[in-house]
Amino acid sequence: MVTISKITKQKKHQDRFNIFIERQGEESFAFGVHEDLLVRYALRKGMELTDDDMNDIQKQDAMYRYYTLSINYLSYRMRAKSEIIDYLTKKEASQQDIDYVVERLEREGLLDDHAFAEAFVRSKMNTSSNGPNKLKQELYQKKLSEDQIAHGLSQYTHEAEVDKLVSLIEKKMRSSQKKSFQEQVNQIKQSMMQKGFNRDAIDVAMQSIDTTVDEEAEREAVQYQGEKAWRKHARKHDGFQLEQKVKAALFQKGFSGELVQQFIDEKKLEGET
């Protein structure tokens, strides 16, 4: 049995107190405790404690400390249960402490993977360029269940997906330069697939935008790509073989036969002058 000899407030943490005890006539620091536990256990100078009492208080304080750390962690944004567990594990919390914190946060409605999935998808829809399939992968990484993931993705309707795609595709079409229209379309479709959008939504979105080919831009693009291909293959080929290599390169990039032949004819004329 020991006696509490002194209680002082910590300088750096105003909500925590240092508990000093007297054992066999000598005073020593025993443990730190949060003010809520100070009140709960009615700790005061002169109070007698057993070793079991002190162990119990310290265990409760550790749990409370990990709980308050988690509350602060949650203050920035909602978290998945797995994120809280990973966070506390890095803080070297015991499994007992983690179980206590998770159970308490869930009981208080501060930790809810169904609500998290919904908020996560809604936020990503507004702040990222990723489609539903990409978000599904991210939710799997956060160890959510199939039901929780499906609940979250229900926010990402087909209509919302198409609207998002139209905006992204129009922006990409405006930024693409010196490529054939068909190559732009193919690359955009591939890019949207990689971002996690569904093929049928991509097709609907493509039908919703203006796909009129800018003939002047197409001629400039074939000229640019044709010159690049000509310089590349002229190192090893000439004459008919060079023309065929350049034609193949331009066809592969999606240019029409008419534009490709026009470019070849112009190059042949240059060679004759």
C-alpha cells in the first residue's frame, strides 16, 4: 500500500496530472493521468493505493490517451476502421487498447464504415478525376466489406459518371495537339478506362460531346507526325520503301488515307524540286 503524496499539473499538457507517491518514507513519481480519470478515481493527496489500483489506473489512462489521439486523428476527416487500427498500431497501442478505442468510437457513432464509404465516394467524385472502379479499389484497400463498398458506390450513379466523363473528355480534347482526331479519341478512351470508368459510360459520354473533326487541325497534325516519321525512317530507307513505312506509321496514328496520301505526294514533290 502506498500513499499519494503530491499531485501536480503537467506543464506541456494542461489536461494531465503527475501523481507522486510515498513508499517507505521516500517520495517518487508514480504515473501521469488525464484529468477525467483523476476525477473518476477521486485521486487526491493522502489517498492510499495498492499496486493493483495503480496498474488499473495506468491501463485506463493508456486507453484514454489512445482514445483522445484517435479523436484528434478523426478531427481532420472521417476514417475507416482499418485506418484507426493502423494509426493506433503505429502508436504502439496494445490489442486491448485498440479494441477498447474502436468499440467506443463505434458506440459513439464516430467510426462507421458504411458512413465512411458514402462520404469517401462523394468526396472523391467532387475532388478527383477517378471513376467508380478506381474508387472501388481504394475502398478495398481500406478493408471495407462488399456491402459497405456497394453502399458507398451507390452514390456514383451512371448519370454522374457520364457527366464526369463529358467534362474530363472535353478538357482532354481541347488540350490535345498534333495528333489525329482518331488517335485522340483512342487515347482518351484508354485513359478513362485506366481512371476507373466503365466502358459503356465512356461510349455514352463520347456520343454526348461534339466529335466534329477540325479539318485544319487534322492537316496540321498529319504534317507534324508525317515529318517525324519521314525523318525517322529516312535514316534506313528511301524511295518506295520509305513511303510505305511513313504511310504505315500515319495509318497507325489514325489519319485517313486521303490525308496520308496528300502528305506523301507533297513530300515527293519536294524531292523533285
